[in-house]
Amino acid sequence: MKQKRHNAILEIIEEATIETQEDLGKALLEHGFKVTQATISRDIKELHLIKVQTERGVYKYAVNEASVVLNTQKLLRVFKETVVSVRGSGNIIVVTTLTGSANAAAEVIDNLDIDGIIGSIAGDNTIFLAVETEKAEHIIHHLKQISKR
């Protein structure tokens, strides 16, 4: 749900001039997301949104591209350094990580927004992914490619 909301936020700020958190909340509601101001504030922070001045002189939310690139590179490095194995059985993929690293690796997987992943659960050193059965092998291959050092 969070990833879908983040995708909606990015779409909204790309298409419209969103000046305030209140404006963003109204736009999210129109897209089917009822959220609190605290959630909007957290989403803005997690997405590294900044305010930029438009041609009309007003300020609107925008993506800080440099921050997104840097954050993605860091997350991929964490994934490469912590993933021990990727195995699957049917519509379940199990990603094993170094102790204490599963949540960080799961965050990478969630942010990659890989087609066919239905959901993820992370423990201390294990991530369970529920995937569409017909896409499981492709997802396994993709995750193994990303985790190569």
C-alpha cells in the first residue's frame, strides 16, 4: 500500500502544482488514499521531495533527483553486500541475508517495484516474497543478478 501511495504521490506532483501538504492530501484522496497529515509528512521525507519555484513564482513539491539516485545506489550496495541466497518454491521466494539485514534488503526489493511481487515479509535474516507463480523464475533471476558482487 505504501509503495502504491508513493507512486501516486510522484504521479500527482508530476502532473499538478502541489503547494502544500493539504493540497497533496486532497489529491491523494481523489486517487483513493485517505491519509493523515503525519503520513503525508513522512511520505514527503521518504521520497526526498523538495519545493521548487514555478514560472508563476509559487513553490511546489518536486522530486530531488540527486537524492533519489544517491539513495538508490546506497540501497543497491546494501542489497549486494547482505544477500546470501535467493531460492524459490512455487509462488514463494526466500531471500536469505546476513543477520540483521533482512529489513534493509526488503526495503530495496520493495523500492524496486518488481512486477509480479505481491508482498514481502522480513525477519532478522530472511525475507519471504509472495509472487505470481508464473513470474517466480524471472524474479529469482532478477534478484540474483542484482545481488552479484
